[in-house]
Amino acid sequence: HIGGANVWSGFSLDEERGILFAPTGSAAYDFYGGKRKGSNLFANCLLALDANTGKRIWHFQFMHHDLWDKDLPAPPVLVTLNHNGKKIDAVAQTTKNGMVYVFERETGKPVFDIEEIPVDTVSELEGEKVWPTQPVPVKPAPFSRQTLTLDDINPYVHDSTRSRLYRNMLGYRFGNMFIPPGNTPSLIFPGYDGGGEWGGPAFDPATGILYVNANEMAWIMKMIENKPLEAKSETWLSAGQRLYTQHCTSCHGADRKGTGNNPTLISINSKYNTTALAELLTTGRRMMPAFQQLKAEEVQALASFILEQKQEQTNAFKNETAPLDSVNFVPYRLSGYNKFITPEGYPAIKPPWGTLNAINLNTGEFEWKIPLGEYAELKARGIPQTGTENYGGPVVTAGGLVFIAATRDNKFRAFHKATGKLLWEYTLPASGFATPAVYELNGKQYVVIACGGGKLGTKPGDAYVAFALP
């Protein structure tokens, strides 16, 4: 009963039929469902709505009682297929678990069969009731790996590092996508960022081929007890520490060094003063949500802790600790967004770590699959192309090209749409974590990419780079 299920990734509209397709997010709280028992309709759903009235025509739920933050990451794609000799106007939805679900637009009937498979229902968390099945399409096959074994440890690290990763992995629960969250750490794979991500796929109407990129990064999931706070006298320092633990630790870490793709807060006082940080906390920015529920003194106390303001930290905290909200309080929370990586920062599992996939939606079969992105230092060691984590999607042109940036190596690439052969690449001023746009001006075709960088430890940028096509 806590909330969520917003359409954060965007809509798709069938103008001719007047059908709006809305992919919904997961229910809150993301990783504990003891206060939202049941399947949690209409979270994690594709809703087909009458665009004129808002009336629901049909829906499909991709994840029942989601406990892994596997909300739908991108708008679905409207496609027209030739399947078993029949022309079908369909809608295709990619997911963070690396699957493609294809439905007839008007009825929601699956083009390829979908099976409800049994999953583990044993939870370590009191009050949790895991849903016993999850829907998995028979076709197409997943476009990212969905299982892990000890044989999947990164083979390109030193033997001592490999032994350490092996020992660490023995302390985790791992193997499949649907391991219930618990106090004992588990490896979530595909990770929080896919599989498929917000860049979404591209579709070629001439061939019926869907092009989609994928991440292959395992993350460490661990739940910890969320203890109710006791009322006591506090300074701004102690109140700031408490508020940081409550609101900031899962993203920025207990040590403030950042977790996952979230930035470090160490030395942030060189960039922000109290006023600027207070504005950021109350308005949010990019991935960071707004914390408008915080009172003015709570913001000041939190700022004094984050900005290491020694004098302000001695102030007496006057706000009374709010009484426990029995409705919204959850007894467990995620310890942090932590990737399963080597000491050098590479994924702890064997490559590929990022891929580009071509899937024929007429047949449900793969046309090709290639690693996407590379590490120059690994290439110099003679290691085959590994792929990298990637954010941003592809575009496909009528001239037979698939353009994509998305990788951490600052490259913008063009591939042959039929074979996946690399035809061209260009080094951008910063990583292009975005989906390119193709446009025409004065009879000439162009492709443009936003080069924002900043993610995955890359340098930030603020350029748009456009290229003319021959």
C-alpha cells in the first residue's frame, strides 16, 4: 500500500488505433514487499489504454510482486511483423532481465508463447511473501545472460584476485534471476541496470529486426534491518549522520564514496556550499530524487555533515524526531547499490560485459550478437573485445546502418545492420550516454549524439556532435 508504479520511461502511441501504451515502474518499497503483498497490479505492467478516454483495454504484468527493481526501463516499440504467414501489428517490450515480449496491439495476445515458471519463494525477511511464479517468453531467447556459476568468474585477473572473488562468491546466493532478497547477500544478475536499459531498442520495418544493447553486470544485493529511531537530544552532526544513513547511504555509501553508478560525496564542499546543496536536496537533479519532505533544519543538519562544516555541526538540533509512521515504515532496506567488481574496477564475471543484439521478430531468432565497447588497456594485453557497460540505445537507418554510442570508451560506432560488422567508429569528446537522433536538413541526412559523459567514472561533457551521412 506504499505506492510507486509510475510511468517514468515514457509512452508509445498508436495514432491510427488511438491506443496509448504505458510501461509502469515497480511498486515501492522496491526490495521489500511485506507491506504490499500480492502481485501488485498494475506495477511492472504494460498498459494498453484508450487514448481518448483513458480506459484500460488490456495489460500484461512482466514481474509479479517485484523485489528486484526490475521496472520497465524503456517505452515499447510499435512493430509490424510477418509471423507464420500473417501480418501482425504488434508492440514489443524489452526488460531489465534481458527479455523481449511481443503482443498483438489490439488484444494483448502474445505473438510468442509466455510461460509462468516456478521460482524460489523462501525469504529470510520476516513478513515477506514472494510470488510463486514469473512470466518468461519462450521466444525470443534472452539477449543477456540470466544465470551465474563459479565458472563465470573473470578469467583475466591475477590468480590471487580470482581466488578472492571465488571465496566472495561462495558467501553469496547466486544462480538465477529470482533469488529473494535477504540478509545473506545475493548476486542479482542481470543487474539493476539490465539487461535492457532506458535507451530502448531500434526496429527496422524493412526486415522486422529489433536491435537492442545490453549490460551484463552482476550486483550484490544485501538487505539490512531498518531500526526505528529513538527520540534523543542531537547536534547537527548527529542529526546529519542519522539523516544521511536514512536517506543517502543506499546510493552514496556509508563511507560517502558512492555505490554503483552513484557519485562520491568526498570533498563535495569544494563544489557546493550550504545554499547550493540545500537547493539540490529539495529539487533533485538527474538520477537524484528531491527530498522535499525534509524540514529546513534537517536540510541544514544534513548539509553540515556532508560538507564537513565543523562549526555548524556543534549546533543543537531543535526539530523533534518525528513519530514512527507505521504505514510507510519498512523493516528492511537495501544496504547499497554495489557492483560485483574486481579491485581494478572490472566486472567480476567473465565477458561479454556489454552486447549489441539483432533479433528477428518475425521468427523470434537472433540474427547476430556482438560485444559492444572495449577497454583499451585490456585490448593492449591481447584480450578479445569484452564489451562494456552501456547506457543509451541504437538507431537504424534505411541505408543499412546501426548507429550507437552508449559505451564508456567514448566511441560512436556504425555497424552493418545485416551482419553486425563494424564499419566506422569515432572518438567523442565524452561518452555518449544517450540514443542518437537521425534527421534530414536541406536534403541531406545527419546523425547526432549527445556527449554528456560522467557516468561509469568517465569525464563529463556538454557537446552535441553531428555527422553527415554520405
